[in-house]
Amino acid sequence: MNSDHVAAENNRTPQPFNPGQLNSAKVYDYLLGGKDNREIDRDMADEMLSRAPELKTLAWFTRSFMLKAVEMAAAAGIRQFLDLGSGIPSSPNVHEVARKIEPSARVVYVDYDPVVHAHCDALLAKPRDVSALLGDIRRPDDILDQLKNHTLIDFNEPVAITLIGVLHYVMDSEHPAEIVAAFRDQLAPGSYLAIGHGSLDSDPAILQVLTGTNDSSAQVAFRSTAQTEAFFAGFELLEPGVVPVQQWLRPDLPETRMVMLGAIGRKP
């Protein structure tokens, strides 16, 4: 895949100085109770919540799944973390969770929105070995080059990659499986990959709510369980496999009409 060609042709990249541009990171920030969002983002989130109020609960389930994946990777001995599509920082962050287990953990946050990157830079400037990188996952080679050129990640050692609520913003025409494979091929054995992805098994009424984001940076392409599992080619899936994210957390959590699939894989 020529990732430069794909990104150059794509017109959904956020325009950070355009107040009329809907931004998925800011919608998600609002759902998590954050304050780094604008009226257009709040309006979209409120419209979604008016028709699907459980989306706020699901946002917390999804965030908790990501932090669970970080804990599992750190407990398995991984000391490097790459949060792709990190969004606006929301405490506890990846480095805070990882460093409870391993204080020397190195963390790189990557996002393609310059405004989100600025938030990350400002909020994460102090911790040592915690970096914020401007990069579009639709250009994986560019991100990998930056990581290597700045020696932010040692790919000779295991790395944990989190792709939570990111790949469903990558259209099929943008080759999401090839994006994942580009990172996978650089990973050392023992590396982890965690993905959170919107499911086609969601209630059709919920899927209809989200069609209002079409032709924006928040446009979604939800996929089936089988399609999500296919992203883990070259990884061993950990139990319980590709399941709704809340099943990774506790057995008593409610189902939601909007289904967010979660899975964690280990590179053998």
C-alpha cells in the first residue's frame, strides 16, 4: 500500500482551525466528561445520546478495556507502549497505568489531529520517556520512521500497541488490515496488540444514529466479529477472544445496544 497516496487523496483529515469541522476525538472527550471539545462536537454527542444514552456508558467500558489491556501487557513484562489514535488525554492515561506496574515504562501517544497533539504535548510534557507524536495511522510508514529516527521505541524489544476506537474510522478503501500488518511486521515476539472496534452486530437503530457523521473525520465503518478478528493475523488471540469490551472487565456489566468489540493478541 502506498500510504502517502491514500492519505493525500483522503479529505476527512481534521482541519484543526475550522470550528465547523466535526472531530471524533472531541466527541469522545465529551462522552468521557472532558472539557476539550467544541459546540459542534457537543451537539453531535448530545444528538447521539438523545437516541442512544448508553453511548456514554459504552465510552467508559471502552476506555476501561484499553487500560485493562495496558495492565495485562505490563504484567506480562512489556515496557514499551504505543497508543495509536490516542485522542485527547484523559486520566488515568496509558503511562499512568503502565507505570503503576513498571515505573520505567516508555509510552508514545500518536494522533493525527494537530490540536489533539498540542493537548498531548502540553499535558504530557513533564513525565520522562513519555512522548506525543503527530501522525496519521493511515500513513504507518511515516509513524514508524518517526519512532525509529527519534529512538522513541526499540522494536527489538516487545511493544504493546493499543488501537482503541480507531480502526472503524479507517474506511475499507484505506486498507485497515494493511495498516495493522505494517506495525505487526515491526514487532518483536511477545508484543501485544489491543483493538477496540465498533460492531456491525449493534442494534440497527444505533447504527443509524451514527450515519450523521458521514463525510467527516468522524465517519465510521463498523465491521463484523470475523472482520475484526482478521486484523489479528499473525497474533495469538488471548481469551476470551473477540467479544464486547465489557466482557473483558466484569461478568455483571450490562449489554449495550451499541456493541464495541475488544480483543487482545500476542505475537508468538
